[in-house]
Amino acid sequence: MESTRNDLIELLEKNKDDYVSGQELSRQLNISRTAVWKHMKELEKDGYMIEAVSRKGYRITQFPSKLSPNTIQWGLHTNWIGKKIIHREQVDSTQIIANQLAREGAEHGTIVIADEQTAGKGRMSRPWHSAKGKGIWMSIVLRPNMMPQHAPQLTLLTATVLAECIDHYMGVRPSIKWPNDIFIHGKKTAGILTEMQAEQDRIQYVVLGIGINVNQDEHDIPPELRSIATSVKQETNQEWDLRESIQHILSGFEVSYEHYMANGFAHIKQTWEKYGYRIGETVTVETLQRTWQTVIVGIAEDGALLIKEEDGNVDKLYSAEIQW
């Protein structure tokens, strides 16, 4: 049923400026004309405006504003990501659902997306405020053929995808703050949470959680976060179509992921460092052993932050409190 609906959406999109007859849709989808009509009614429930003209056929005249598997897949030209989409109006966390689906065998590229999260979380179980209908709250199930120690590279890859989408599609240049935050003008706009189930020599699955503040006004952000958090809308003075934004991210992710799997980490490292927050600047670093000043120079292949010490040596930093 779902694959037929997806095929129907694709056919209508290819002919979006013309009518497609019920007979032609019936022939190409290998279903009855009555079944075609029922599928059209389901699309209308999602908010599509469909024009049906006798002796001409069907034509979609208006896209819906709400998110659903159908609306996201309409115009999503990907090979594997987003072919299975689970959408909920409200969830505790898309990560919880995606992890459960992954344990049950969800296919590579499955997406879980919600209008609102009531218990969204970031790294170290920090809460993430997920306003209803104002942002992108989604998780991606991946089954990469790679060693577990390389999994941190997927977080860095995702950060570059979000940065390029915000830069090239939304028109404002962001920064990537190590290890997993996207900043615009010094304030947090997006975060990434990577969770993994693995054995010693292989990954069973990875769940990538993505949270992006897109259309929040200042009053949508809790008062205690307004000095450190922002949205794309606040920084561009423009409201953004969530469906189109999601499609840009998913399309960009598939391209970047496939390039990475075929060619390695070098391009991801180069792109990350192009957007790297405070690259080349001095910051204060605090660990359990000491506090000192150092210069950020980039990232290593294992996800570590590269820092240049006073003696000129470049070291790796895996965990620390950085006074940005």
C-alpha cells in the first residue's frame, strides 16, 4: 500500500503541469481505477489539493503545509534514504522510536520524524526544547558496513550536511562547534545525537538524531536559553518550509554518505574544518587534570579535536570542557 502511494506521488510529480488519466495511473500502478481514487482521497487527507476533471484525469494543484510521509516523499529524489518514513505529531523522542525500530530490523535509511518532542535530548542526556511545528526533529536509522571505531565520523558527516544546507539553501553561514552543534552568529541552532549498537568488529545499527531550530520566534525559545540559542528564522528574518528543508537535508545526506563510503573521510574533514567554530583561535580547555590555553586547528579522523600546544605539537582532544 505504502509503496503504491509513493509510486503514485512520483507519477503525479513527473506530470505536475498536466492531467494524468485514471486509466493511465491504473495501468502504470497495476491497480484498479477505484484503488487510484481511494489513494487520491488519502492524499487529500494529508492536505493535498487534487483536481479531478472528467476525461482528463487528476492533477495536484496545491501542496499541504503539514508534514506526513506522503508530503515529505513528494519531491524527495533519493535512492534509499526516506523510502520508509514514520511520522508522529507528538513523541517523547524520535531517538527512542528509531532505536526500537532499529532493534526490530528497520531498513537502512528509515526516518522517524515528529512535529513535537516532549522529552527531546542531546548529548549527555541534556534536554532539547522541541517546539511544535517550529523545527525539524528527526532520527535516521543507518546500517553502515564499517568498523565501530569509525562511527564518530558519521556525526561529523552529519554536521557538514546541516552546515551546507543552512549555508547554501537558507543563505546564512553557520559554524560547527565540536563535536556536534551548529551555531549561527554564536548561538546554537542545531544539534546531533549519535547512538550505536555494535559488536566488537561490526556495527549493527546507528541512529542519528537531528534537531534544528527553524521557525521559532524569540518567544518560542525558553527565556533561560535565549542568550545561547537561536533559530534560522531569527537569523534570516524569513520563515522556512519545513518539508523542503527536510528534503534538502535528506538529499544532501545521501550524497555525502555515499561519497564518504566510497572515498573515505578526507572530504568530510575538509568541509568540517571550513565551517569549524573558532578554528585557528585560542580557547581555554579544562580537564580533570588541568586547565590550559590552546589553539584549535581541526579534527582528526577518529572525531577528536586537534589542538596545537605552546610547544608547537598537535595533540588530540577527546573529552574536555572548552570555554568557547
